[in-house]
Amino acid sequence: MKKYLLVIVAIFSLLLSVSAQEISAVELKNHITFLSSDKLNGRETGSADELIAANYIRDYFIKYKIAPKGKSNTYYFPYTFNKPKNPHDTIGSEPVSAINVVGYLDNGAEYTVVIGAHFDHLGVGNNPSSLEANPAGKIFHGADDNASGTAGVLELARYFSGNKRKENFNFLFICFSGEEHGLFGSKKYCENPTIDLSKVNYMINMDMIGRLNDSTKKLMIYGVGTAPDWYSLLDKTPGDFSIKKDSAGVGPSDQTSFYLKDIPVLHFFTGQHSDYHKSSDEVEKINFQGEIKVLEYIIKIEEGTEKLPKLQFLKTRNPEPGTHKYKVTLGVMPDYTFDGNGMRIDGVTDGKPASKAGILKGDIVIKLGETKVGSTMEYMKALSNFKSGDTTDILILRNAEEIKLKVTF
């Protein structure tokens, strides 16, 4: 009988160890629910609510036995930056103090993998980056943007700290603030890092990974041109996705800061949606099983890199929109998964120029003013030619029919 009891205990212990290594929907839901709750008031950079979120992340790093790797042997990496009152204009900026949260899992390895996501969002009310028609008094919950990525960092921290197999890498887990104002948190960290960046093998960034579409299963991965091994590794890594790859290391999220330090990067993104930068980006709309699949896929990629030498960094072409200044907005959400000619619209904000002009979700912009639009990048370049008060023609495709409309910015 004693022998059987020992067998049962051994099996139970094995089940517990396996369970500890699985990505948990319960944990993801708990994290995203808290971070996107009304209590945190949208996690505006530099706010008291940001500090509550930072304390939450720190407490889970402690729970998962992730060591502090911020400044002064703490989990915090404080910094200051000048926050523009308008996201496209530095005039009238004001100094803001903010913090990143940084933890380290030391496995005694030569090289480190950075796993990151931003945890800040738009706060409450009239944020210049809001796409809400009437934002006054509304909380921008940011469940997908980017409580989903922050929860991903925490779950991967739990996974790798509880992993029973020998890891070939150390892990730096970092949650950035200031992303919504221009990648300030990741920039500041890379300017004054707390580890030797020459010993970083690559950086994984997760920004909006909580809304996987169960029908299309579209997963966007950016940065695949930043190392020669990425394409082949991604192609042979099993995952139930329709993957769209983009080679560029520069993009509108925190992987850019590491790429600019000659570090290979990958950025994971499940796609744009009509709740982006609106108060309606809430936890009830998160696809938890979809996020689990994304995180499991990232784990498989990490396991694949363990069999490779240190990744070689490659420079990639940089998207032009990063060099353009925008004085106007059309008030639309581009469909970044669209592979055809033009810029397909995934959402239209009420009261903005596109809505007033009669533009609809699903329309494809093929010309703006005198500029032909073959992609989202070309649309952004065309947009930079206009200022407030300008009126121009916009040519769209709607159900394969060309329609010319007038739009006033």
C-alpha cells in the first residue's frame, strides 16, 4: 500500500510541475482585469495610477522569484521626459516623471533574452491620442493596448521561472511606461541599461496580443528581417496562425529602441480593431485562449533559438512614416492586416473628417489628394501634406467601385 501511495504522490507532483509550466487563462484574466479596471483610470504615464500598476507588476515579479534589475537594486527604472501636449508637436511640452519595471532571471547563461511590453495607456478624458468621438470623462481601459502584453510578460516570467528544464538564456522582463507618448520608457532604458546590451541575444515585444480573430487567426510579426535566422525559424515553428511577416526593425512600439541598439527583435501583434484608443477597449473583449496560443508560440520560438548560435543582427529598411509630422487626422483606423493595394479602413471615428465625408468601415483608400495610396505607409506619407482647414479629394474603393469624396481636415 505504501508503494502505491508513493506512486500516487509522484504522479501528483509531476502533474503540479507540468501545470506550473503552462500558460494560464486564469492568470491572464486576473492581470488584464486589474490593469484595465476603472480603479487604474487608464494608467496614464506619470500618474499615481501608473504607480499602482507598477507596484502590481513588481509584486508579481517578487512572487515569481524574478530578481530586481532596475536602478539602485530595485525593480524600478525611473526617468523623466518632456511630454508634448499634442502628440505631433513638441511645443508646449511639460516634464513628466515615469517608471519602467524591470526584473531578471539569472540562469547563469552567457546571453540574455529581453521580453517586454508597455503598461501605460491614455488615462481619462481628452487625451490627444484618443479616437473617441466624445472622450470627456471617459476611462481609456486599454485592455488590449496594452494590458494584454503586460499580462504576457508576467505569464512568461512565471513560466520561465518555474520551468524545470535547463534554460540556455537569462531573461530580462521589462514593462515600459511612456510608450503612448513616443517609446520614452524603452528609449530611456536603452540609453542607460542595467545589463550589458552586447550580451542580449534578441528582444521580444508584445503590444496588443489579446484580440486574436478566431476566424482569420491572423498574427502579425514584425522585425523578422533583423536576424537571418528569423524567417526559417518562424516557418518551421508550429502554430495555428495565419502569419503576416514584416521585416522592419523600426515600428510604432518598443522593439524599435532595441533594434536601434543593433539587437535583433520580434514584435507580436494580433491586429487592429475598432476599440483601439477608445474607452471600449475592455477586458470582456479579450480572447484569452487566443493569447495563450500567442504566448505558447513565443515559447516555441525561444526554444528554437536555444539550438542556434547567438543571432546575427541585420539592419532593415525603415518605414518612412516615422519621418513625417502629422498636423491633421482623418479619423480612421487602418487595417494593418490588409495585403492588397491601398489602405483598407477598419474603423471610422464619429465626428472626425472621414465620418463627415461619408467614408465607411471596409472602404479602401487608393488616392488622397494628388498622392496615390498603395499601402498604409503611403497613406501616412500623403496625410503629412495637409494642415487643419484643408479640403481635398479622396478616392476610395467600395465594393470594387471607385468613389470620389471631399474631405475637410
